[in-house]
Amino acid sequence: MPFNADRYDRMQYRRCGRSGLMLPVISLGMWHNFGEKADHQTCVDMTKTAFDLGVTHFDLANNYGPPPGSAEERVGRILRDEFKAHRDELFISSKAGYRMWPGPYGEWGGKKYLVSSLDQSLKRLGLDYVDIFYHHRPDPDTPLEETLGALDLIVKQGKALYAGISNYRGANYVDAVKTMKQHEWAPITIHQPVYNMTNRWIEMDLLKHTDSHGAGVIVFSPLAQGMLTSKYLDPMKPIPEQSRAADPDGYLKTEQVTPQLIEKVRTLAKTAEARGQTMAQFALAWTLRDPRVTSAIIGARNPQQVTDCVKAAENLRFTKEELAEVDRHFPV
Ligand code: NDP
């Protein structure tokens, strides 16, 4: 089946800071549910459903799995089998920062690790280049010059089109920008922080900096790994079997799904309903209410969740009362 001819009319695209890059407001990430034990056909269906709805951006990292590397391998297979004619319509990212192989060169921010890791990612993905390559987490021990110099090298070699950083706090980000400018290196086009109603740190510490330096912001875990959806609201089945919290490989632990949090979500789900949105759509739309947020990267376990999430983009406007309601439950 060919992809929908009107897929680009269905999605909104935002400019990433002051760059030439446009990203869909909803992107799809492969941190969970694309590893070795995933059902391949479901993964194919999720990626094809997303692309059909105008989601042009897939977010990966070297360590996504489990085991690490397996999500990139699976997406490599999907790109080869399903998207061969569409590489130039897709925006694929990868990252390095977390442990990938034993010994002193298998994690953090040294040049040897970053360059070798991207070479491995490109092989797994079957690509000549990724569209964004991120340093995944700040490295307290490696000089920033070395890490950022490696990103610049990778961009100059054409192995990545844009450089990004992830999980850097505001002050780290500003240091990184100064370093790039001082050396006239490739700019940091994009920052990838966590952002959702339960974790609002970027409002205080990041957005003013990225905005003034012209970088975009793509937020991860906008649904707080599923807690900001109606997934955990059934009192008879507080942790459904088919959920990240029930999955031994899932990063979300059962004890994080507290009754206090669920009570707040239960109340907000009513506000969502009054707006004509599901709780997931409401939580996603809320992260996108600020135009300085370029895109929100969702995770999904099936194509229905992708479709539900993408519909969030149909209403990104909030009344003062709705915003106050969120603030009351989840203050900044
Ligand atoms: P989310 O907060 O979007 O959580 C995804 C989970 O929410 C899904 O697995 C599913 O849970 C649930 N969900 C999604 N849509 C719906 C829906 N419509 N209705 C009900 N439940 C829904 O994001 P993730 O935590 O998965 O992170 C997204 C991406 O961000 C990652 O894949 C990765 O690309 C990136 N990321 C980056 C990090 C970094 O350090 N840079 C760190 C973490 C993520 P369930 O499986 O329970 O059904």
C-alpha cells in the first residue's frame, strides 16, 4: 500500500530554532518496544502509521533495545524494507553517551567513543548519514572541547547533518554554545530534554537560553512514560499487563505510579474530555503550547497509540483556566 498522498497536510511542522530544519510537532521514538523481543510487524505498523500521518522524524540512540543496538537494527531493517524510496523525506536521529561496550571507550563523551559509536549506528541502521547526532548526556570528566569537537568532526565528515545535545542543564548548554562559537564549529541546532507536566525544569532553566541562541527543543517522555494517559486510571487494574510499568524491561517502575499522581491525572482527564481530547492528547498538546518547543517525541506500543497521539496537534490552544488547572496539580 502506498503512503497517504496528503500526509504532509495532516501534520504541523515547526522550525527548529533559527535553523533551516522543520520538524513535525509529534515525533516517534524507539527507546521502548523496538528491541529484540518486540513483534516486528507491530514495529512496521507503528512506523508506517506515523509516516502516513506526517511524522517524518524517528528518534533513536545507540543503546535503545534491549539489548543495546537492537532498536537501531530493527529500524534499519524497516527502513530498508518499507522506506527505501523515502529516505529523503525522513529525519533520523541517533545518540551516544551511555554504555555500549566494555572498556574505557564504550560510554560518556570522548572522541573515540562518539566517532566509533556513530559508525556502529550507521551500520545497524544501514544509512550513510543520520540527520541529527546527539551527545546523549553531559560527561563530567571529558573536556567539553573534546566532546563538541567530535560532534563538529562528525558533521564535517557528513556522517550527521546536524549536531544536538541531550540532558544538558541550562548552564551546560550555554557553555556548549560558547565553545562551538569560539571555535566556529557546527552549531548545536537542537537540544533534547525531558519535559512533561510532572517535570517542568526546562521552563525555568533551558527555554530562555535555547531561544536566545536560536536552537530548537525536542522534548522526550512528554507522557511521563505513559503516566499522563488514561492507562493507569482503572481502579480495578491499577497496573495493566500491557504497560511499561508491568514490563520487567521497562524503565518505568511500578512504585513511580503513585496513587497521588494517578488522582491528579484522573482529575485532569476530565478537563481533557471537556476539551474533546484524550488525556494523552491533552498532555502532549500542553508540552507544545509554547512555540519554543519544536516537537514532542512520543513512544508507543501499537499503531493505535500513534494515531491517538498525533491527533493532539489538532488543538494546541489552552484557556487560562485550563493552564491554571494544570499548574494547580503540577506546579512549575
Ligand atoms: P512517552 O512519555 O510518550 O511514553 C510512551 C508510553 O506512553 C508508551 O510506551 C505507552 O505506554 C504510553 N502511550 C503512548 N501513547 C499513548 C496513548 N495514546 N494512550 C495511552 N498510552 C499511551 O515517551 P517515552 O518515555 O517512550 O520517550 C519517547 C522517546 O523519547 C523515546 O522513544 C526516545 O526516542 C526519547 N527519549 C530520549 C531520552 C534521552 O535521554 N534523550 C530519554 C528517554 C526517551 P505503554 O507501553 O505502557 O502502553
